Amino acid sequence: MKKSGIYKISFEDKSFYIGSTGNLKAREKLHLSALKRDKHHNKILQYMFDRYGKFEFEILEYVPAKQLLIKEQEYIDKLNPEINLSPFA
């Protein structure tokens, strides 16, 4: 069953990325696959994965798909993630 929501990817040094998706399980797999192939579009996230070799994928909140961007922006504004390339969802 697909669950949509807001997630956090964090590393040993406590740096993190905030994202949202309509399918949390699939998104985690996509991130990991791209990172393992050294092909992730976010070069900071790629660098952190290369440095630490692993990450923690944490679901922050389950959110209906139509509210994802609004909620993601709230988390970005509140938590100020270091790894997001843009301050906007």
C-alpha cells in the first residue's frame, strides 16, 4: 500500500535532507539506488553518502498527497535542512 508523507534523510554528523513523496517506500529505494550508483541529482546528498556509506530514512509525518508540498515547506522552514539544494519545496 502506497503511503504519502514527509521524510528525513540524515547522516552520522546530524546533517539532513527533508523531502516529500506520494510513495515513501519507493522513494527510499530510489534514493538508495541513485546514491549507490553515484548518480544522485543532489550532489550534497551524494557527497554525504559517499563519506558515510549509509543514511537513516525517517518518516516524519504521513500526509495526504494533495498537502505534501505545503507540509514539506513547513518542515523546511522549521528545521532548516543543510542538504536541501533549495529553501523551497
